[in-house]
Amino acid sequence: MQSSFQLAFLIPLLPLIGFLINGLGRNQLSKQWSGLIGAGTIMGSFLVSLFIFQSVESGNTAVVSYFDFIRIEGLRIPFAFQIDALSSLFLLIITGIGFLIHVYSISYMHEESSSSFARYFSYLNLFVFSMLLLVLGSNYVVLFIGWEGVGLCSYLLIGFWFKNQVYTKAANKAFIMNRIGDLAFLLAIFWLIIKTGSASFQEVFEFVQGNQGTSKFTATDITVVSLLLFIGATGKSAQLPLYTWLPDAMAGPTPVSALIHAATMVTAGIYMIARSNIIYSLAPFTLTLISWVGLATALLAATIALRQYDIKKVLAYSTVSQLGFMFLALGSGAYVAAVFHVLTHAFFKALLFLGSGSVIHAMGGEQDIRKMGGLSGKLKITYVTFLIGCLAIAGLPPLSGFFSKDAILLSAFLHQPLQYGIALFTAFLTAFYMFRLLFLTFHGSFRGTAEQQAHLHESPALMTIPLIVLALLSVVGGWIGIPAVLMHEADWLGSFLAPVLSSSTHEVSHATEWMLMSLSVVGVLLTIGFAWFLFRNYRERESKGLLRFFEHKWYVDELYDRLIVKPIFYLGRLLKEWVEPRFIDALVNGVGKTVQLAGRQIRFLQSGQIGSYVLLMVLAMVTVLLVQFFIRK
Amino acid sequence: MPINYYLFLAIALFSIGVVGVLTRRNAIIIFMCIELMLNAVNLLLVAFSKMHYKQAAAAAIPIANPGIDGQLFVFFIMVVAAAEVSVGLAIIVMLYRNIHSVDINFLNRLKH
């Protein structure tokens, strides 16, 4: 084993230590210290991750086993870390972006009291710990531990300002919706353990490949397991029909939205499916379903994002939409493209969220873009970095989003031209709503109050430096996966991930590829121009017809409320008011009443009259004697 | 004398004792009836002891302690009864001092 891999345990351990120190010492630590501990531990993890990444890049992989987590007859689940191309790449994303966001948080959260400041950092460290566990685990069980851990931290951080009822409800919503997916994921793990006798990736995949189609692992098993895993992923990665928690999750502090609800946690589902790509390659039905669900989510979320006025809501729906793109790629069998988009999306979406945080900070907590406008003069760094983020997400060359989105569109084109058409349209929508957001926020005239205008200021360096770093990454991040048509042998990512992800070799003529690329670039440019024409000088107007439908988020929340939430409430009330008093309470109270009643009757025997006691005693003795006399053989 | 006579006498004594305990309310008389029952048992023990010894002697079966097992029991019971009487009479004296009566029907306060 490579010696650097022996340090792998440090990667999750450091954030855990940070969590313990910040969590236990939250009433003692000053803000400087908790910020330093929070960010410093992540920095340490990042350095170790770099070290390990370097080693993986030169061709080493390993499964580092620490101890047996579960050991029973016929089943052994080790607590082990899998270090390979996929996990090392995710390690870099999580710790790298995590570190930047920790640094940003130090400044963003400075108004909190020092105890809740430390609480914030402890949650954030716990989140990073869980996320690292999730990507490092060498079996589904360790992955699931991390999976649940990130869900918990997401809940804690969405409800960070727990005194606000709306926020705690948003946190509950996120937790409950995730739970639905988690149940399916758990069932999938059980199914795999029953069928294959193991939960380790290597053993499961070897078993599945070796026994697929036989009675040990039938085609039905493959479909069921892949579907269950996918349902798990729809919960965590906010896909139809479980996506509604993510927009509400914006109740949390903005850096949390950037880290958890854009860059890392929500991509856990994509990681999990990419990790299980061997199972999925054998399940064509599930793949088709995934691609359609992803596409539908992408389109739906993009249309909703068109008419949102909360700066973070736009970004949230944009995230849902981009996650849909990633699932489209997974469904088309282009796992590398999906992971590529995870990477670039982590850069530009974290950038956009942090940029929006900077804007909110400058506006004194205002999130409504109708009350902004013309901020580009006052917030120069934020503006420029936000612009870069928008260009990247819109997919203009040579920024990162262009390459990953192009790879997804290409895979969709090869897989199913109809899907390509819809995906391309969605990509135009993406450009449109992002530039609508940009123009409404930074261009035109200021629409807020005079007080806010006087307060406008660029954020401090601790906030702008992460923005600049992320902007740089958003620009160059795509250059690791340049397709062959543009530059020969420049697809570093594809060859790096090749040992882990089965890639479908696609044959497509260079002319077609050029055509697809130019189509998307020209389309995006036209869309941006259109957005400029519409929103350069914004005036508020009542939305009508379809746009109104979009503004109300397709009434999905209302639909769920009618279909699921209300009936469950009614059922709960029925049980509470009818079933419980008549059956459960009646049974429980009945036992007590019977005993009381019996006691009241029997009490009369206990008269205190010695004569009656003696009489009873004599009668009992005589009875015993008689019984003995007659029954004895 | 046949053993039957002893048996009838013991049964008669014992029954008188039981009926006395059940029907009388005076604690001292109840006490005496208890003594009566004890002595009925004593009588039986002595009678059976004597009977067994005689039968064993007639059949020439060697017995270690000729006919005194039951009689030893009787002494034991007498000792216990004496101890019991001393405690019991003391209780009755205390009782009388408290409630100025030895009627057991007044002794039902423990149930509360």
C-alpha cells in the first residue's frame, strides 16, 4: 500500500476533531478561535487530500480497512475507506470548496454571538466529516452513515436560526423528504446484502457481474436494486418528485446553501449512482427512467427559476435544474460527464451562492431582486465574479460550464435526440434566468430604500478572496475535460476516471460535434441578448398565464399539500380523536379500571375482624385436608 | 385401651378448641381454646407414640429410643406454648390498658 494512504484516516478525522472542539467549547471559544479551528481543520484535510490525490493520479488505489464495523455469521462489514480516482476527486471538491466556504463564513457570520458562531462551525465541520465519510466509504454501509450524517447536518444548518418558525419548518421538510429517499436506499442495501452477502463495492460489483441473469441475481434484482438506489438519490439530490425541499432549504445561512445545497451534499446521489455504475450499466430500464426524470427535473426547475424573485431561490432552482442535467448524463450512461458537471457545478454554483451572500450582506439582509438593481458600481468584485459564474453556468467557452454541459448534451444526443432537444432548450433557459438574475441585481437603477443605498458596500477580503478563487476555478475548471475535437488528448478527466467509471465509447463525427457545440453557444448568446433586452431596465409587472404558473412553482407544493400532507393530517386527527380514545385508551384504562374494581370488591374480605380471618383459615385448612383426603391416590 | 378412644377424645378437644376460637370474642377464652387445641395434639402424640412402641415390641422389631419420640415432641410443644402464652398474655394486658377491653372485635384498627 502506498504510504500516503496511511494518512487517509486523517481526512475525516480532522473535521471531526474540529466539530468536537467547537461543539463542546462553544461557550468558551472566542470567534477568532472557532473560526480558525473550523477552517484550519478543513485546510488540513485538504492538504492530506491533495497528497492522496497525487498518489492516486500516479496510478495507486487501495481499500484501507480499519476495523470490523459489523461482524456476524455470514456477513462482515468492515469500516474501510476506498481510495481511487472517483473518491479522491470528490475529496478535493469537498475539502477545497469546503475550506473556501469556511473562510467566507468567518466573515459572513460575524454578527452571530460567539456561542452560536462556534455552533455554526461545529455543524459545518460535522457536515464535512460526514460528507468525507460518504465518499471515502468502501461499502454501502459506511456510505450510508455519511449519507445520514450529511442529512442531519443539512437539517441542523437549515434550521440554524431556529427561533424562526418558517426556518425550522423548512428544516423539517428537508429532513422528512430526505427520509423517504433514505428508506429506499436502505432497502436497496438490505437487498444487496441478502443477495450478494456483502455490502462492499468490490465484492458486490464482482458478484453482480459474475452472476447477473442467473438465479442468484436475476434481472429483476438488478432493476429493483437500481431503482431503489435511484429513489434514494432523488431524495438527496433533489430530483422529481422529492425536490421541493431544496428551494426551502435556502432558509439556512448562505454559505451553507453554497456548501451543502449546491456544491457537495446534493451531489451525493450522483456520486452514489456513479459509484454503482456497474449495477446501472446492467439496468437499461432504470437508466432510461433516470434520464427522463433528470430531464423533467431540469426543465421544470428551469421554468420555475424564470419567475422567482428571491435571489437565493433562483439559484436553488438552478441547482435543482443542474442536478437534473447530471442525472440526464447518468441516465445516458455518460458517468464521466456527470462527475465532470458535479465538479464544474461545484465551482460556479458555490461562487454564485457566495456572490449572492455578498449581495445580501451588502443589502442588509434583503433577498428580493426586485428591490436591487445597479449594484455593479458598488460591488465591483462581487459583480465581476458573479458575471463569471453566470457565464460559466450558461455554458460559454472557454469557461468550465461549457465543457461539462457540452459533454452532457453530446451524451444525450447520442442516447436519444429528443432528450437532446429538450436539454438544449433547458440550457437556453438556464442562460436566460441566470442573466435575468444578473441584470436585475447588478444593472439598471437601484430600486431599494435610500437607507439601503447608503449602506451598500463591497464585502471584506475574507469574503471576496473565496469569490475570486472560485471565479478562477470556474474559468479554468473545465480545462481538465476538453473533448478531443477541440484539443487532442486533453480529456484528462476521462482517462483519470476510466478505471472506476465504465464509459460508453461513442462514435460521432467531428462535424456533428462542431455543429452541436456551435448550436448551443449561438443559442446561449442569443438568449443572453434577449435577457439583456428584457431586463436591462426592469419595471415590475404582473405576470400572467403560463408565467404566473411558473411563478407559483407549478403549484407543486400546493399539490403535495393536498395529496399527501393534508390527508396525513386528517388521518392523524382521525387516529387521535377517534381511534385512540376508543381503542388504545380504552384498553389501557380498562386494565386499570378492572384492577380497581376487583380490588374494591376483594377489599371486603380484609375486614379486620379476627373472627372472620380465623374462620377463613379454618375453612381453608379443612378444604385442603378434604381435597388431599379424597384426591390423593 | 384401644387407640380409638384417644382419637375420639383428641378430636373432641380439638373441635371444642376450634369452635371456641371461632365463636368467642373474649381474647383470654380464645387463648384458652388455642391451648386446648395444642393439648389435643399433645394427647395424640403421646397416644401414637405408646401405640407404635407396643406394636414394635410385639413384633420384636428393635427400636432405638423406645417410645419417647412423640413424648419429646410434646415437651417441645409445651415449651413453645408456654413462651407463646407469656407473650400473648403480655399483649392482652397491653391491649386492656389501651382499650379497656379484651373483646377482639374492637381490634380491627389495623385495616385502616
